[in-house]
Amino acid sequence: MTGPRHADRPDHTLHPDELEVAPGFVREGLQGWVPELVKEDDLREALEKAFDYRGDITITRKDGAKLEGYIFDRVTGDTLGSSFVRLLPKDSNQRIKITYSEIAALAFTGRDTAAGKSWEAWVRKYWEKKESGQSQVSLEPESLEE
């Protein structure tokens, strides 16, 4: 079976200015945020944001243990006990599985490496440096280390 051929598509006049235009993506400023986890929905919503966050998260377990690292996976189940996140700790290569029911607190403690890194911001910064007379200016990526 094959898909539709280009020649078989209805004839539409395409306007280049209207192609591939999508609304921008607004990233929340979550760095430093410590959500209040009063209800189950609060925890689930905060963990969804933590999964999308491009920095380290600190999870405090109900037993008082604190784990800081990057959340790289999550599975949401019907209950908090069947839902979990997987965290790559900041100080090891070990992968830790933490059920939602074990989590007492959550904090967005690491630097958000994606904050302010849009293409437009990158080009604007380039032109600002160029116009200020800096000589060694290029559109090379910046180091993620600070």
C-alpha cells in the first residue's frame, strides 16, 4: 500500500508566508520554584513540569532523603504508587526509580539550561556583540558550564 501522491492532491495555491508558521512556545520560568504539593493533582502537575524542565530537580522523599538530579523518564499510572519518575543523580551515573507516593517535596534547584536559548535570542546577542565592536564574534554555541 502506498500513500497519496503529490500529483493526486487537490490543487491549492500555497503562500510562502503562511507555510510552517506556528505559534511560539512560552517556557515557564521554573528555576527556583518549590511547588506546594497539597493535593495529588498538584504533585502530578509539578512532576510533569519537572519532566520537561532542562535542569536538575531536588526530590525530598517522605523518609527525609534528598536526591538531586535530572528527571529523564516518568510513567503515570492510576495511583501514586503505580506512577514513578526515573532520576539521573547529579553525582553518579546510577538511575533511580522513585514512586510518586514516596515524594514529600520537589524543588527546581538546577539551572534551566534551555532558558533564554531561543534562536532569536542567540542571533540578537550575536548582533549586539558585533555592533559593540567585539572582534572574535561568531554564531557558535555557548558552553553549558558556568
